[in-house]
Amino acid sequence: MNNIQQIKEKLEVEQKILLEELRGKGTLNTVTNEWEAMPEKMDTEPDANVLADKFEDFDEREAITETLSARLHDIESALKKIQDGTFGNCETCGKSIEEDRLNANPSARTCKEHMNN
């Protein structure tokens, strides 16, 4: 694979963006090393409608945090594979992941044949 440095740079940029987004929605639990949604601060004593809105907002933050955290995990895994020299191999069959697939999704874990498994 000729463009491993470009892929690494692409992954590092996305990693930085994801970390910034996660910091805006949650906090890193240092015990579990997992991101957790953080409720928005309340400035005043809320009424029932405000509380309902805050709970809805928290649910949205939680869903976003889970999605971003999973993506960050995939990116960190790909960066580790680059460091270890195992990047670009399908986790299912061990064959090389197609270059066009890696260009589209640098953190791809499987080849096209196994991408839906």
C-alpha cells in the first residue's frame, strides 16, 4: 500500500475532530476509558417543560456520544494497526482490504466481501 502516510494523516485529522465533538457532548470516564454523555447545565430552577426538554437533549447527546465514541475507537484501532504494521488486513479473512475501500473509509476493518458481517 503506497499511501499509508496519507491514510494515517487522514485518520489523525478525523481523530482530532471526533475528540473535539466528544468533549462538547460528554466527558471521558477515566475508570472505564469510555465517553459518557454530559447533561447541559441548568441556570435556573426548571419547570416540567424545561426538564422534559433537558431529558430529550440528554438522550440525543447520549446517542451522539455513543456513535462518535464507536467511530473514534475504529480510528484508534486503525492507527494502532499502522503502528504495528498490520494495517490493511481484513479482520475476517486476513486478506488485504481493497485500496479504494481504505481510501473511502481508512478505518475499515474488513474487505468488501466481509464488510456486512
